[in-house]
Amino acid sequence: MNDNQRGSFTGKLGFVLSAAGASVGLGNIWRFPYLAAKYGGGIFLLVYVILALTFGYTMIVAETSIGRATGKSPVGAFCHYSHSVFAKFGGWLNAIIPLLIVPYYSVIGGWVAKYLYEYCAGHEQLLVQDGYFTSFISNGYSPEFWFILFALVNLVIILLGVENGIERVSGLMMPILVVLAVILCVYIGVQPGALKGIQYFLVPNFKNFSLMTIVSAMGQMFYSLSIAMGILITFGSYMKKDTSIDRSTIQVEIFDTGIAVMAGLMIIPAVFVFSGGSPESLQGGPSLMFVTMPKVFMQMPMGRWIGILFFALVLLAALTSAIALTETIVSTWIDQLHGNRKTGVIMTGAVMLALGTLSCMGYGPLSFIKILGMEFLDFFDFLTNSLMMPVSALAICFLVTKCMGINAVEAEVIQDGHPFGRKKIFTVMIRYVCPVFIVIILLSSIANVLGWIHM
């Protein structure tokens, strides 16, 4: 199947905005501020930036190079360099991860859409009632409606193709997302008492440094940059040869980290004002997004409008990531079954409906079913994020060092005539440092789920 049949980005901007859209998601907004507040504020931010420029850079360059060199989605890309059992396992693992993530991610996207609707309808008082969020997600059928609506919007965009769907929508949504983030940062930043939260978040205090600062920053950077989900391999396969992988990677890192920082500047100062300056009051996950933030907005002037802007921003972030995950799945169907985009979208939609419905009903009618003590949504999240993604990242490191070769990566990076400026850093990271980091992430994620440590 040639490149034109598969589709491609029109240029550098298309890849950067689409890859940045894949990276900027719910993890930036509800996980990054929580971890930053918990593990030292400014010192966490400093460690995160250093890791993004080394570990993150290495993995993005590796995955993008694999994709562009082969012109294939994950399964085909791995098998291009080896027909071993390892290659087939690594390729399919990269392909299955988004297939498991996007259904439950779309469920959460539906929750965001529901809250945005309620704010737009003027029902913000309803959202701050004690137990409202728990009542909503345990209903089962109302979350199912919003999940299906979110999923349909996602699938329609994918059906339009790489250039007319993904690139065009990302090119529209990402600038809007940035503008909304800037407006919210400025408005929240001028609220009385917000300065203390800003200082805590931006100014490194080495007294707050600990081993968990590094471990949690590694985990957040790993998930935030969409590493080991098959996305960057797929998007790399759509990248034209005259687009610089090195420069594009740096721009994606800046974009993703910038949004994460703005999320911190929105949420940490806001919660500091609401809590009287206590970082311990900042909770992670759904409770931050759907319980804490609506209560914070109620304390602010123009709280309803801030709520509208905030949930619009979160919805855009969720949708851009869901688009990237879904495209990776559809691309795999097209490549492996030699089918067309429409068939791939229908097959993906069927899986999304089945697994997403389990996640929806897991808090309601099916709440009596537990897997390892977890509801369906939490189990899928644990399976993909804590187990499969670190193993997938190890497979990518092995593929590059043992099968593809560092020189092949360099040949891909310098296609546009620019030197591979960080080749030495890349080589050391991909061969030695990244595998060690990934094992630490894997073990710490499992220990966190088992309750041995708390991240």
C-alpha cells in the first residue's frame, strides 16, 4: 500500500499539531498539576523538563523514525525489521494498547462533554452538590449517551482521513486550546491569594526534592508524551521526508510541556485560593476535574463562564488525544487487512462500543463485577498504563538497538539535510538509560496499584 493510499500530513505544521494534540490530553490537565503539587512544585517541574528533553526526546525520535522509515503502522513497522516472535509481539502490543485505551478514554471524554453542557445550560449549581458526580457515573445510561456522542464525533473525524480529518481538526483545535489555556491562566493568576500557588509551582525548592519526585516525573512524562502507544509510529508513517524529525520533536515537546505548565498555572493557584494555600488539598484524577474544580469555580467571580472555558479546553484536549489513539487502530486495520478506511472505522467503532459500554456500566449496573478489585475502567487503565505501555517501550528500545540500528535512525533524522545534533545523547539514552527508566516506571506503577507506594 503506497503512501498516498495511506494518507500523509501536508507538512511539518500538520505533523507537529497532530502529534502535539496526541500528547496533550487529560493526563496534562488532571494528573500533572496533582503530581506537581504533591512532589515538590517547582522542583518537580524542573525534573520533568530535564526528563522530557532527554528521555522524552529519545523515545519520540525513535518511534517517529521507525514509522517514517517503514511507512507502516506498528505491526508492519516492527515486522519490517524482524520476523521474529519478538517483533510480532512488540508490534501487536503497540497496536492493542490504543484499542484498549480509547474506549474508556472516550467514556471520560463523555463525562467532560456532560459537564460542559451543564455549564452552558446554566446548571453549575447542580454540579457542586455533594455526591453529584458519583450519582452521575453510577447511573449507567446517562454516561452511555455522552460516551457514544463523544465517540461518534471522534470516529467521524477519523473517517475524513489524515489530511481532511486529523490534520485539519488538530490545526483548528490546538490553537483554540492554547488561547483558552492562556485566558484561564491569566484570569486565575490575578485572583487574590493565587500568587502563593504560582510561586510554589514555578520556583524550585530543593528541600522538597525526593526520590518520588523523579519517579513520578518519569511516569508523568512517559504518559504525557504519548510514548509506547503506537501513535508516534503511525504519525511518523504519515510524515513526509522533507520534514525534520529532530525539529518537530522539539516543537512537540515544547507544546506538550507548555500546556502541562499552563494546566498547573490554572489548577494549582485556583486550588490554593480555594483551600487557603494547602497543596495537600489538591487531589488527582476524576475528583480533581469533576468535584474540586466546579467548587473552585463557584467561589470565583464569573465562575460559570470560567467553568465553560475550562471544560471546553478539557474537551478539546480529550478529543485530540482520542483522535490520535483511534487513528493508530484504524491504520493498523488498513495495513494488516488491506482494507479501506471506512471498514477500519466501523471495526474500531464496534470495539469501542463494546469496551466503552463495559466501562460506563462498571460504575452502575455492572458495579458488582470486579477484576483484581477494580471496576472495568480502572482495570483497563491499570492494564494499559501500568503494564503494557512500559513493556511496549522496552520493545521499542530493543527494536532500535538490536534490529533497526542507531545509524538507520540517524539516516532518517538527517533526511532534510539537518544534522542529528543530539545523536550521542540519543545513543546513550536508547541503549542504557531509557530501559532502566522504563523498568523503574513499570515497577513503581505496579507497586502503586498494589498500595506499596503512593503516587
